[in-house]
Amino acid sequence: MGSSVQRFPVPFKNLSLDIKGNKTDIVICSYDDHIFVIATQIGTMGTILHARKEEGVSIHPTFSVSVIFGKRDEGMLVACARQLIEHISSSGSSRPLVLSIGLKDHSMETLKGIVSAVVENRMW
Amino acid sequence: MSGQNFEFDGFNGSLGNLKLEESSSSSAQQDDAAAGGLQVNCFTEIVDDVTLHLQIIRLHKQIYAWISCNSAKFGHLYAAAPTRPSNTASVACLLGGASDNTGSSIARRLVLKTGLNIILACNIPKNAPMLEVNAEKKLVEKLIYLGYTKPKSKGLSS
């Protein structure tokens, strides 16, 4: 291992887009055992959610999504995490998701925009 | 202290600040807007035969950091913030790590040193105090190098 120019072991994507007039910064990191997504319009990490596929033998997988930091009364955030973990799981990866989402508005269009932006730039 | 420094730029090329300057609390938002996204900085250091991976994402008034030793696992997640009016820090374990004080003590000391809200993902094994000290030292060095925090004039950590 002479001149080992190691790649950093965690690939990531860093993008910025406009969703309903609000500038949204998205970072998607792919760790060995987790997918980490930050989507923020407010300059902070906002609410952090954890979503994972449950172990089970049935054909249809079940998922567990919980808020680990921040707003616990905003159902749309949980729905957003649930959609993303389903995408991750259906493409074959069993890694859980840590989603950090800080939004100015919690409308369905904004969340759909975030889900589609993350899925378009998938790292799994 | 021998080490190899690597700096890895992401796909959409968000370059970290290479200037050593005092970070000002105001107008940070304008810098981020100009950069077109969050600033993500990745480093790999080798300290005492251990490979430390560090990733620092700067948000306005908040810092996300990931430290890992020899692997690319996410580790335990902690949130820490300064608690006004006294000069203390509050730490919460968000993901795992409740029985492990390595990450929470690093997070607490980072808050005391930087005065910022910190979200720390830490994958450092338990009961390895030298490793913990080295990892924290490297992280603080990088934060100072990137200009996200001012170097302490006294020199010793609390």
C-alpha cells in the first residue's frame, strides 16, 4: 500500500434546490449501516427521525418510524420518513434511515418535493 | 504525531473554507447561500495506528459531526447544546449510546469549546480513553482549521 490515496469511506451528495419558493439544502450520506439524510430550509437540522425495516418473515415488510429529536406532533414528517424507508427497502437495501428535516412549511407538496429529490439522488 | 491528511470533496463540489479566520455569527447565512448548499468536509487521519474518519457539516449556528474509528458505521447519535445562563452543556443520546459515555462526553466538551449546538454521530469504542482524546483533539483541530470555532487562547481543554 505505497501511495494509498484512500477515498473517504462515506460517499455523499450535497445539493440545493428550490421547493415552493424555499431554498432547500439536502445532504445524503451513505454510511455502512445507515443512510443519513439532511433536508433543511431553516439552517438547522430540525426534527430527526429514525426509520427502519422490521425483521420478519412475511412477504410485505413492515417499517418502524419514530421521531428521535424535535417535533413529535407533525405527522407529515413521519410520513416522509416512511416513504423514504420504503424506497430504500424496495431497492434492496436493509439499512435504516436517519432523516433530519427542518422545514418552513409542512405541506404535502414540500414533503413530496423532498422525497422525490432524495430518491432522484439516491445513495443506496 | 504522524498523520495523513485527506480532504474529499463531494459530488457537487462544495469546497470547505481553507481560510483561518474567526467565525462571525452574523452573515453566516449569506455565506451558505452563496456556496449553494451546506458545507460538508471530510477528513481521514491516522493517529497511533488507528484510522479516524471525520465528517463535519456546517449549518447556520449548528454543527453536525461524525467521528469513526476504522470503519464507516454511523455509530451512536447525540445532540448537545449550551444551556443558558450557566456555562454548562446538555447532552441527549438520540440513537443508542445510552450505556456509553464516550460520545456524550465528546459532544459535551465540543459544546463547551465552541458554544454551538452540536449533533454528533460517534463510532468510537467504549473504554478507549486515549482514542477518545485523540479523536476529540482531531475534531477540534479541524473545526478550528475550517474556521467554525475560535482557538482557545488558554490551550488546555476543560
